[in-house]
Amino acid sequence: MAARAYDGERPSFFVGDEVLVDARDDELVRELVDRYGGEVVGSPELPPRPKVVERRRDVDLTDAPQWARVRFTEGPRDLDVDLDVLASRQGSDAGDVTYSSRLLAELAALVRTRRAEGRRIGLDVVGEAFAMPLTRVTEGSPLAYPSDPTQWNMFAGRSRMVEAWQLVDSFRQVKGGSTVWVAVCDTEFWLDAAGRPQVAPGQTESDFGQGVLQWNLVNEGQPAGILTSTTPSPFHGNRVASAALAAVGNRQGAAGSGGLVARPALFLGANRAYDATRAIQLCVWWGIDVLNMSWGFWNPDSDEFDEDTWIETFDWGADNGLVCIAAAGPGPNNPVVELPDDLDVRPATRTPRTLTVGALDTNDQASARSNFGSSVNLWAPGTGIQVAPDAARPLGTTVNGTSFAAPLVSGVAAMMRYCNPGLSADDVRRMLVDTGWQGSGRVSRGLDAAAAVRAALNSRLPDTHEDNSTPGRAYPLLPLGPGRALTMGRFSAISSATDRDYWSFDVPHLSDVVVVSEWYARLATLMVAVESASTNAVVDLARADIATGGVRLTGVLPAGAYRVRVRGDDATAYRLLVHLDEADLAPDEFEPSNSFEDAPVLTFEAAPRSPFQMGWVLGRREWGPGTYPATLHRATGSGPLGSAFVNRDIYRLEVPHSTVFREPTLTIRDSDEPLTVELLDADRRVLRRESPVTDATFRPPPESVGYLRVTGSSPTRYTIVTGLKVRAGVLPGPLQEELQVIPKYWGDPPPWRIHDEVSHWAVDLGRAEVDDGVLAFDLDDQAGEVLFELLDESGEVVRRAHAVAGEDVGARAVLDVADVDPGTKVLRVTRARTAGAASVRAVPPPVG
């Protein structure tokens, strides 16, 4: 993938090495291949039609439009285009256009010239994923309320509706489920004469979408809607259905609590007992999951009301899986009462296996317009509920009361059924109550939608990629398109706080890597890390958090096998994308260094008491002794298009005299890619050549001038070390290993690194140090507690110094050497802990 940007605008992304051509233009396809060096990428035949799909007409594919993909591994040959002139023809300033790769710029030039001739050719545009599907939710505008439903009081408070949406969406993205139907038995739905939802001015479709069932319980066989309303509560049923079932995030108006996964069945009634029983029969016969009743009737005379059939019908509905939800009331013209003691309100009271819902105010207390009492099982937001546009309120409106608290609970019941279709009606009702937050005063339990959905999921999301919970079972990431983007597919899930996911990928050569993972921050926090498959060590990458839930890791990875490890503190869906590109390494501090004439000087010891600093020394570019990072990187040659190549590094070596106690030594190490390393004499003749290597050590001829040449076929990082060493076996005493000689402090050398618990170094103790009387060393704040010991020829400790570095505070160790005989000694360094490398630097003796 590559990008093009104009100044001040966000970039557009493209497949960076392909163009698309009308497949019927054989002449242009051949020209792209023969003249410009492209390669046609074949397209597979269309798959056969699935048997479950009914084709309503015969299709002839002969004349179907189709693109041919032509891929280029390098810039088009024989491209004769002045980019500045071409840009001016397009009406833009060439200086304002930036391409992320030269290949894309050249392909863009080629495409523009052919399109100017009227040919059908273009770059392949790549879409950009913006966020998790329910990170940002937008409804219609203009509205009578803010357009972001995640900020609405009915969803953003203790009801935790947004978290429930994200849990359900996690389930939907990972596994998917069947549509859940919720019936709303009520009055006045805003449907046209054919029974279709109407559309308000400014809407492109109804907030219910097109998949709406409707039935007229008053005049069966007739449409269930009305065009206008003159009642005190206009379009009551439509607004109730909206609170439960308006689609979430469709930019049309309201958002219903169950609108992510549920569809509406609108049953037009007249608030009769018959309407309720008839609706139950229809729901069971049709297979509808939830029935909402935001109405009621009062004090039926036991001598005139068939309570037995009423009770039996509701029991029969629950036995057959129907979840019945009722509003506690009261109606708009009735006083607030305690249920059931003050009033017999059906179906809110004395109706078996029905969940009765009271209304909360904006402070999570009982609304002044809500009935209360032991019959009220659960409380939900019922103040300032945003509902969809209708003929009376074409911009939507906000409403109050238990009529609109009940459908919020019905939508949650639908989400629970979506995640777990096997839940019985009694299971749903019990979970809704048991997971509610504990209220006070008139409020018994308050709706916690997220907890209810989590209970339906048994506190665990499904994970279709299991079992990838151990490093040995890591799932391979899959290529996404022709570039080097890798993905796991659409979504996966951390199913619980104990779940771990591992994803594997290979890096063919040193590469820039970008790892992006997104998840629902309201549900969980994920920890994402890249680790080496060979060492299991976590790779140090730069981290940038994504505010809506996610992380972006960037850095450079050497060739090898890697894993992405994902874990979290709770369940959430997530997605993962890894993008690799050849490492774009910056020039190192030695540049320019690609010619003998520009070669920087490497030294092996500092001149006694001379001023020294890395870089320019006494008018020349000089480094050493010390350890330095270096790179081979891409460079661009001269010419109209300029071909890219990997630079070479040449160093001038000024080698001092040598003894067995101080051998000038140069080491190349830690290269990401194979290198060719050559030692040359002053006449530039090769004395020794090592290839291919990632590590090599040279001992150049003493008292000489020579060169070191480092080359490679691809960009890489490496480390170069110059200094003096003592060969193994030449020192008296028990320690018989090769030792690095610590550089003199007056050379102001770069720090040396200690990694192990115990390490040994050689000290060339000269007359200058003995005259100073001390050896002094500074430690960084990672060193911890460190012991320095100077050993004599027998391996006995003759001097000792102790230092403790604390958090963000270094330390200094000072060895008294005033009475020690000059010569090469051994310094033993012991760390109390070895959690990472520490830096040590030789420094001048303390003054006074």
C-alpha cells in the first residue's frame, strides 16, 4: 500500500505496485507488459451460484465489465514523462503533491498520460478502516436532540446500553446470529396505506428500515398504520417501537435499545385484553421472541373478566419462549399509584411471568410519573427518551413515562436472545432483574443492559479462532491484497479475562512494521505486544494509543518469525492489522561514508590527555574507541528518475601499536541482514573478506592505516565496535578469556554496556591513573546495585568499590589505585540484578 497527498489534505491510499486496465483494451494491456515491464495478474473465474440463492433472470457474462490487473516490481521502463509538466496539465502545482513511494509516483504519471488519451486505466484505490463499528454512532441531522446516541441519557448512564451494544456487536462480528423479532402491541403506527413505514422529510429511509412485520388486531387483514393522529399521545405505538427497535447508527433519527439486532413486528390494537392474548398467539405462531405492551387497563371486575384465560394465555406464551414486558403506568391522565395494592393494572400486575418496568428520572430515581410497588420488577430510563420522527414531530422528539422505559428493556431482552437463543422466557426475565443495579427509595432494581447481556453470554464471548491461546498454536495472519498487509480476517475476540490469543507472521527481511489493533474500550483494555518466535522476547516498539479503543505499534523488525500476543482484562471483539514494508533507515552519524575520500576515521585508543568528542576532532571526522550504531540504507542516484540503491560504508582505520595485552580489534555485530565485510590496506587491496556474515571480528595490522568496507544487498542496521582487547590466556591468574580493554576516561568514550550478573573487563592501568590515585565509573539508573573489584595476577581482589543506582538516579563508583602497580589488570563487575542492560562510563577522578 502507498499514499498520495496534496498539501493540507488527508492522504489517499492505493495499491502501490498495480494499475487497473479495461480488460477489453488488449492493445493497452500488451503495451503495459511489453513496453513498460508490467505483469498481468490473473483473476479467478466467478464462483458458481450457491444453491440457496434464487436467480430470477438469466445472466450473460460475456459483456460484463472487468478490470485487468497489471503489476510492476519496479518503475515502468521507457517512461518519458515530466512530472512537473504533467501536474501543471492537471491544474495543480507539482510541488504540492507528495507520494509515499517513487513507484506510485511513476505509475500515477503513466496512468495520467493514458487517461489524457481517453483510455480506461487507473490506480487501485484502497479504502480505509476508520474504527470499530460501534465506536462512533451517528443518527440523523437536524434533530430535536444531539445526533450521537452514545451521549443520550437513556443510554449513557447506569443503564450501560452502549456497552451492551458493543458486547452484542462483538458477538455478531465474531460469530453472528439470527435476527430477533420484537412485537409491539400498541396504538397508532406511522405506516402508509400499504403498511410500510413512512419517511419524514430529511430522512432517506424509515428508522425501522424495510423489514417490518405489521398486523391489525382491530381490523385483521387491514394495514396496521394511520397517516395522521389527533389523540393526546400521537403515534404512541410508533414512538414505543422506536425506543426499542429504531436502527442503531443509520443516521435516520432515533436509536432503539435493540436496534442493532432486532426487527419490529407492529401489532395495532385498541388497548384491549383481547389484543394482548391475540398478540401472544400470533407471536408464538410466528416465532417472535419478545412482546412489549406499553399500555394497560384498570380494575377489571372479577365477575365480568375471564382471569383464568388471561393467566393461561400468558403462561402458555412463556412456556413457548415468549418474553412479555409491560409498562407500569400510569396513563397521561391518571394518578401515580402503588402496585398492586392501590390498583389492579393489567398486564402490569396479576399477570404471570411478565416483567413490569417502572420509569427512572435523569438522577436514577423513580420518576414522578411512574407507578411503583412490589409489582414493578425493574426500572429503566423513562425521562427524555429520544424517539424517531413522525408526522407530528418530523424532526423527532423526546418523551417521558413508563411507556418508553418498557421498550428499552424489551430491546435488551432481544439482545440477550440474539446472543443466546436457548434462553427461556423465565431465564431472560430472571437475568434482567438479577443483574440490575441496586436502587433506593421506590426503585428496587435498575436496568444494567451490559450486565444482562453478559449474563446471557455466560460472561464469555465466542471465539471462532480458538484454540490459538498458546504460542505453539498461534494462527497465521493472512495476506490482505497484493501488498504486505496482514490480517486475521474480519474480527476475533478475547472471550474472557483469562483468554490469550496469538497470531504469527514472518518478516522476510528488515522491515518497518505497523501493528494496529482496535477494540471496544468501554468493554475492556487489551494488551497487545509483538514477540520473537525464536526467543519469546517482547520486541520494543513505539506505542501510540487510539482514543476510541486501540493501539498502534511501530518500529523496525529484522527478518524472522514473530507473534502478536493479545490479552485483556475482559471480553471484547477486536481486529488486528500488520503492515510490513522494507525498512526506511535513516543515514547514520558516519555519513557521508560511501567513498574512500569521505571515509570517517575510526581509532582504537584516544591520544593521552587529548580533547576528544565523537564526530569532528581537530578538524577531521573521527570516532573511537567505542561502540556505535550504523546503517546501510536506501540512497537515490542521479538522473531524471534516479534509481534507488543500498549505500556502502567505508571507514578509514588508524591502527596503533599492538602487544598481547592490547590488540587493536574491530568488530561488526548484530546486523539484521547478511553483510559483506572487507579489510583493505592503505592501497585499497583486500586483505580479508567475510561474506555473508552478520558478525565478524578483525585485528588489522598494527601501526598501519587501512580501510574497512561494509556492503549489503538490502537495508540493515549493524553495530561497529573499536577498541583494544586482551587475548584469552595471556593474563596470569585463573581468568582465561578474551577481555575488552576499558577506554581511557580522557577519550570521553561512549558508555560500555553490562548485561550479565558477572562480567570481566581489562584495565590498562598506566602511570597517569596511578598518579590520579583513583579509577572512577558512572552508572546509569538501570544499573541497580553494582560491585567493582580489581583483581591481581592470582585472581585475588586488591581493590573494591560499591555503588547503588536508584530509579531515575545514577551512581558513581570510585576505586583507590594509588598504591597499585601499573599494568594490565582485570576488573570484575557484579550486579545484584540483571533486569536489562546498564551503561557504565569511565570518568575523570573527583576533584578534591
